[in-house]
Amino acid sequence: MPAETTTLQNFIGGQVVQSVSNNKPLPVINPATGETIAYVPFSDAKDVESAVKTARTCFDSKWSKTNIKTRIQKLMKLHSLILEKLEDLAAIVVQEHGKNIIEVNSSSNMLTSRPKVLF
């Protein structure tokens, strides 16, 4: 029996939210198998406007007032979290784009080879 197909939502302002447009979800197709691996919102300009407005509010109220050392620490934490999940992320890219794992790993090596800035 096939696994249940995940239906994803938009992630705006740190929260999972329904698409404002309420359009029918789009299937994400594995090009190697033709299998539907997930459904994603068919977001439109209203969704983009909502995301941009929320991002601007967050930037103006929080991020722009955060000192550089804290910003760097948060970005380094994000970098660490991405590295922790790199194999999972690579598997997703293989499924949704049809790239082979060697090509995906080669691209992801750019993430791991970037120098770290320390203050």
C-alpha cells in the first residue's frame, strides 16, 4: 500500500498557514516514477503579498534592530541545522527534481565548504 501523500501549506511569519487564494493544491511529481509525492499550495499574488508584508514587518521590528553578532549566530545556527538534515534534503531534491544523488551531493558541498565568519 502506498504511503499517504503529504499536503503542505505556506510557511509565513514562522507559522504554517493556509493559502489566502484557496486554489486547488498542485501535485509534486517525481519525474523518475511519475508518482505524486506531495501537494503544495497553488499560491498567487495575494499569498506573495501576505508573505512580503509579514517579512517586512519582521525585518522592521526585529531583525533590523538585532546586532550583527546575534545575526551571525542565528545564521550559523541555521547553517548547522541545514547540515544536520543534508541527507534528508538531498533525498527530497532527488525525488522532486529527478537529479541523481551525485549531482545533488555535489551542489550541497557548496554549503559545507563555505568559510565561517566568527566574531
